Amino acid sequence: MSEPAPVAEPAAQPAETAPVVTTGAYSVQVAAFYSEDSANALAARMRAYGDATVVHEGDMYKVRIENLDATKARAVIDALRSSEGMAPGLLKNGRWINADSI
């Protein structure tokens, strides 16, 4: 009696990977200042939450966490409210929307 021939395993298929998202439609505005130095100081602290930048609009320097998808924006808003005691605003594609809409 001969041993059965080994069964060949099917070749492993490469795993599909999702494309890396480098930008998102949402930005969370943390604060606005007349002082650029104050805005830069807060932006440095807010980098723990994401891509914090200072946007100069008119006479104001606005601290925003940018390039977020909806899930990450919601998480950042919740974290800023609970951990920092802040009341952040939310923008989608540069337009203000209700922060509780996502």
C-alpha cells in the first residue's frame, strides 16, 4: 500500500490593503487668538491630537486639527471636551457644521 500523495496548499493570495488616507474633509477648530505666539503655543500642545496647524484669517490666528475623517474628528472632539475642557468647532471642507452632527 502506498502513501497518499501530499496535497498542495493553494498559493496564498496577497492581502488587500486599503489605500492610505492622507487628507480628510474635516477640521476641528480648537481656538482663535489675536496673538500668533499664543496660537503657536496651543498648536504645539494640540499636536497630540492630530495635524494641528495655525490658520491666519483676517486678524485672527486659528488653531485647527486638520485632515480628519468623520470618525477621527468625532474622537478628537470628544477628547478635547473631556480631557481639555474645550468646546471645539467643526468644519467640513472649510464650511462650519454642527460638531454633534457626526
